[in-house]
Amino acid sequence: MQKVVGSNPISRFPSQSRSSVGLLSPARIYDLRSTVASDALAAGVSAFQLARVMGTSIKMIEKHYGALLDGSGAEIAGRLDALDAVREQEAAAEQVVSS
């Protein structure tokens, strides 16, 4: 039986099994950081929220994952349009009440 190195569950697999799937060394949880960040941005998590959770700056999120943020301008515009619509409805409702 092969010796277990560290507490990483992937390191429990024999080296020939790891190499057969393309893992040259045991994977670490940290190795999934980029995947988690990419998936979070694709799911609509803001760069601000992601930076806080990952313990980094918004600048670093933008630097490494900026291509995934390209659609954010349209999303922001849509949210602002929705906010304007709500405010217009509220103003119209106030006019009806005050008349």
C-alpha cells in the first residue's frame, strides 16, 4: 500500500492513478480557487462580493477574471432602468394619493 502524504484526499490515490487523469502532483483546495471564482462570477456574484470572500482586492479580481465581467455593464444598466421604473411608479402612486 502506498504511503499517504498530507491530509489531502486526492493524495490518497496512488500516483499512477493521479497521472492517468493528468494530475502530476496532489491537488489542493487552493487549486480550485480559479474555478470557484469563475463560477461565482458566471452566477452573478459581484466582483466586490467575490473579492471579500476570497480575501483579495477588486483590482485583482478584475485583473484575473476581467473577461468574465464584460457583460456587467449591460446588467448594471438593466438594474438602473428597473430602479428608475420603480421610482416612477412610486411617484405616480404618491400623486394619486395626494390628489
